[in-house]
Amino acid sequence: MTAADGGGPARALSHLQPARSAPTPHATAPTVSPPALTPHTTAPAAHATAPHTAELPLRGKIVGIDPGHNGRNYTDLAYLGWQVWNGREWESCDTTGAETNGGYAEALFNFRVAEYLRAGLIRDGARVVMTRTTNSGIGPCVDRRSAIINGSHANVAVDIHADAAQSWGRGFAILEPVADGPNNMVIGSSARLGADIRAAMLAATRMPTSNYDGSGGIKYRDNLAGLNLTKVPKVLIEVGNMQNATDAAMLTSAKFQQQVAGALLAAIIEFLR
């Protein structure tokens, strides 16, 4: 995740943002349309239905997954710089995302964890809604991602990211929403989801809580569309710092990606129990 999404300084896009006057907080968003997506953009929102078996713990539940960024975001910086209303202020449509010093992209990490999580959710009876179904497209914009999940009437959702911060920083942070109008009814439930994910991450992985972001692995954010606009219980997890060598070695490991997915699955089951 980059600074626009609450992460580190990777690939700042401020010079691409159209000039706009700052709107007043909580104002109604002006009606604007982003530029058309390029032909290789992936159509969002894929639904998968699991067999209806009484023993399945997530039978009848809908879970939203937002794997942050996309694999070809870097090919259309003008699109990424388009400004969207996040419920409180303007922010960029999306960013390229972070990467390790070895060039392993955050977008790929996010998508692989999402795919592992999706498989586990379907196995346990859930219907899964993904904001993107491949890692070879562009976008969608962050406000559109929220709309996809809200429109699915998901019972719970998670945004998956990795951070880019100073190289000494380590650990995961769970970003939780602050009451901002659309999300007012899910602040408490989102906090409970965050607590469940924090506990599951500590139990299932060797990734510590962040020593630079938030407190005890929890941070409250009021400037992210994914959290400001959510109408379902949702948090965003920064799984680790891609600029830290120890974290990077874990983030690029398929075994660790599976552990993270397992932790998120366990937390979702606990939350919906």
C-alpha cells in the first residue's frame, strides 16, 4: 500500500491529481465520472457459491474480499491519479502499490492471499465477492471497490494490503474505520472483526504487530474510501512492511501467504459465529 492508501511513500502520485478545491467534511460527493478503463481492465465482482451442507460453518454467508491495487496499475498513471470522493475528501482512484527491494509487487501479494482465502471460504460454505478476479488488470477505483462489496450485501469484508515504510519498521497493522456517515452502523462490528483478525494473526503467523503504525496492531483511519464508505463490517490489514528485509522474506513466501489466509478465515468464522 502506498501513502494514498495509508502506507509508506512508495511511488507518490500527487503530481497527477487534478486540482480541486477541498470540499467540506461530510459534504455530498459531486457527481464525477472517471476516465474509461483501458481494455485490459478486469471486470469486478466475481461470485462463487459453495455447496449447501449443514456442517459448513459459513453456509449462507457472503464475504467480500478486496485485494488492494492491481497488477497493471503502473501502466496507466493518469487513471490512478483521477480523484474520487471517499466520503470525507478527495483521494486518488488507486495507486501502483508497494514492492519489496527485490521487486515483488504488493498487488501480487494481495491477490495471492485473497485467492487462498477465497478457496477456504468457499470450502466452508460462503459465497465470495472479489473486487478483482485477476492480477492482470487496472483498478477498479477505491470507491468502486466499496460499492461492489456494499452492493453484494456482504456479512463481512476485508481489504488485503502490505505496507511500504522505513526499513526498520516491522509487523502487521489493522486499520479500522472512524464514524463518517455511511459507515456509522458498522463501527462497533468492524472493531470486533479487527480484534478477531489481530488474535488470529498472532496465533497463526510469526508476524508481530506493527512497531510503527498504530498501537498494538490497531490504527483508526478516516481518510480511506474502503473504510469511510463501507456499509458492512470491514477492516483493512497491512500484513507487513515490504521495505523491511525480514517482513519481505515472509511476505513473498507462499507458506506465509497461506498462513495469513488461514488466519483471516479463522477470524471471519469467529466473527460470524
